[in-house]
Amino acid sequence: MTIKNALMGAVAGVALMTGATQAVADGHGEITVAYFLEWPMPFQFAKVNGTYDEAMGVTVNWVSFDSGTAMSAAMASGDVQIAVSQGVPPFVVAASAGQDLQILDVAVSYAENDNCVVSSGLEIDKDSADELAGKKVAVPLGTAAHYGFLRQMDHFGVDLASLDVVDMAPAEGAAALAQGQVDMSCGWGGALRRMKEHGNVLLTGAEKEELGILVFDVTSAPAGFVAENPEMVAKFLEVTAAANASWNDGSGVDEMLPVIANDAGMDEAATAETMATFVFPDVSTQLSEAWLGGAAPSFMKGVADVFVDSGSIPSALDSYEGAVNTGPLTDVSEM
């Protein structure tokens, strides 16, 4: 399977589903929110305690996904109304295909927690990355890991056509790397930790950031749902912001950690280790020029152009400013 064919198929699927009727929370008294397992975040403490349901006045159903592209498809079909911690690249792929999604906040920044791992048996590092030519690589297409993979291969001058790239979710890629079925695997979270047991990264998070390879996730939702339920969306973001604040200032860590670990399907040590590499920006930071207030649309355009240049998607939007809606988050800042 080539990168181009696999991702083009995903883009076409999203485009077809975009016209599907979306569920309206006001009419059903409940909404469905997408999230990731093995991806521990402060919001999960509020999730477990029913804080979102109470604040929003609806029943919140939580469904786990294994990739941001699957989240896009679920929002296109109307099965999901809000996605927490969707990667920017899968968001960009969907928006570029015509899906009317909006970024609502910056969920987490995590340069150290998304990467590609080369099998230890190959003894390939950043000084010998050209030896990857001809190797088999597991990549979850259309995700932040895919974007990082493309940027790293470009940096090292590795011709994509020389690689055998297979589309695998991170958990599958980790298993394939452990079993020797692939030579390199890309992913995040718990899957990335398992990958590192069998290999090494080419670049650290800091080294990636120096190259402009930013890695952050967002909370996203269909534009129609946001327009019809602005107060509900603002309440959702307010609960998330409060959970982040309790974690960031340390006041809630002792109480929150075991709950988050259990909900993420992880032990406390692994959860603490993972979250130590995460940054949860506060509301004012998210609204600043460095993030949603200015830089985010330009960054998304850059991501889209990388995908276009690699043949992964057919075209990019002229601008992604319309894909960022700071209205609900601004309301939170004024609450």
C-alpha cells in the first residue's frame, strides 16, 4: 500500500461523509466525545467524575479511537460531536478534503511523545539515517506521527519512494516492530513507549522543534455543531481548562493521577512519566499570537503543503484561518 493511495482513500471517504446529517445535542439530550486510550490528560479526571455532564446539562458518551483520522470520519458521519486531542495533521487532512471542522482549543503540546523508532538491530541513528532506504516502516497515515515522519525523512534526505510504508495504528506498529515485521515504526503515547523497548529515535523532541516540527493536539468539532450549541461548547472547554489548571499548579495532582491512570488504561508510574512530557497551555496562552490567535493557521498551511508535496493529499486550502474558532474559548476567558 502506498502512502498516496491509502491517504487519498481516507480523504475521499471523509469527503463523502461530510454531507451526512449530524446529531444535534439539543434534540437528543446527549453528545458523544472522542478521546484516546493510553494518552493521559487532566480532562479525564472531570470525565470520570461526570463534571462535563453536570456543566453542559447533557449526558456525555465517551468513545475511544486509535487515530485522529478515525475521529474525523466519526465527526463527518455525525457519530461524534467533539474530539479531544485530535492531532493537527489529521485535522488538516479532513479540512483540506472539505470537511467543515473547527479547532476550539489547544489540547496538549508533546514534542517528546510522538516519534519514529528504528529497530535496535539495525543500529541506525541520525548520522546514518540514509541506511533507511529499502526498509519497511509502519506509519499511521494522516496523523501527527505521519507529518513528523515526512519532515524527518525530508531532513535526512531519505527518498520516500525507497521505503515500504505500511499504514498501521501505533499499537499495531509497536507490535510489528517488536516482532521484527517492520524496521521502523511511528506513533505516540503508550505505543511509543513500547516501541522504544525495541529501538531508538532518530531525533529528540527538542531536535525536532529546532527544525520546526511542532507536535500538538487540539479539541475539534463540526462547525455546525459549534454554531448551534455555542454555550455548551464553551462549558466543555471551561471544564477542560479547570482540570488543566488544577494539574498545572500541582494542587490536584495527587487526587487526579490515579483516576487519570485508570481511565487511560495505564499504571500510575507510566502515567506520571508520560504527562511529565506534556504541556497543557492555559486559556490566555492558547488565545495568544503564538497559538490560536495567530500562528496556528499558518502552521496548518505548512502541514497541508507538506502532505501535498509528498503526494499524500491532492490539494491544500488557500488559508486555514476559517478552521480556527476562538469564540467559545474567548467566552471561557471571560467567565
